[in-house]
Amino acid sequence: MSTFKNLFLLATLSTLVFASCQKDDVENPDDNNESELITTVTLAFTDSANTASVRYFTFNDPDGEGGNGPTQFDTIRLQASTTYFTSVILLDQSGSAVDTISNEVLEEGVDHQFFFNTTGASATITYTDTDDNGNPIGLQTKWVTGNISTGIATVVLKHQPDIKAPAPGNEALGETDVELSFVFEIE
């Protein structure tokens, strides 16, 4: 694990905690319906048996959907028979300043939910965070890997204002903010 990646995670998580505690001076009622540009999705996997071991897997499309293709689309590679605590970090890096979209998803947790689906690779994924109504958000999850296998891990973020279903949620509801299918290898 490089020092740069550790510092990146620390800075991102610090920004997430600091910004989530702040409130805008003026709120626009239309802001909750506004789609944000998400250029970068990073999944940070922390090994539960060795919290110093963190693996990062990133999708990066600097100009957003359309236009140029992604510049980075990592393969998720995890160890077999291991438990990972996983964080999703969403960024908009299209401007001169990086905007941490994860903060907005957390603030509007009652209107958002991540869904995780795996095919071919053996893993069980459970939510470890909840919104104000006790329903899952998915910014924090636990992944328990099974045997050596290869497949796809699909990560979907749905915007579900006033229609979010109780746990485990309903992926068919709402608008899709992000949908990525990572190659998923358990080694």
C-alpha cells in the first residue's frame, strides 16, 4: 500500500466527515432533484483482519458520460475467504476543485441507495450504514469473499426520492445515478 493512497483515503474521508457536518447557508428546494456529475467512483476495501491493508479500485471518466471513454477502470481483486469493510467514494473531478459527491449522497440518504450484484464470483455483500429511516444507503458495506472465482461486480446508485423501499430496497425504483460493472476476481 503506497503512502499516497493512504493519504488520499485519509483526505477524502476527512473531507467527507467535515463536509457532512456543515450546512449550506441557503438551500434551494430544487437542489434535491439536481443530478450531480460523478466522474470517479472508488471502492476502498479494508481487510477486517488487517486494517492496515486497504485495496482501492477505481473507475474514472474525467468528462463524465459520453465524450471520451474512461481513463481508468480497475479490476476488483480480493483474497478468497476474507471479510472486507468497504467504502464507496464518489467524486466530481471535472472542475478545478474536487467535489465529494459521497457527502451529498450521505446527506440525502433517505433518497439514495447503492445496490451491489455479483455474478460468477463468490461474495456476500451486506450494508453497514443506514439513512434516517433505518434503510440502507450502501456507502459502507461488508464484503465476505468465498472461493477463488472470477465474475462481475455491478455497483448501482439509485436516486429514489419519496419512493425508497425498506431494506433490502428495490433496485427497480428511481433513477440511476451510477451503474458500473467491474471485473471481479477472487484470488
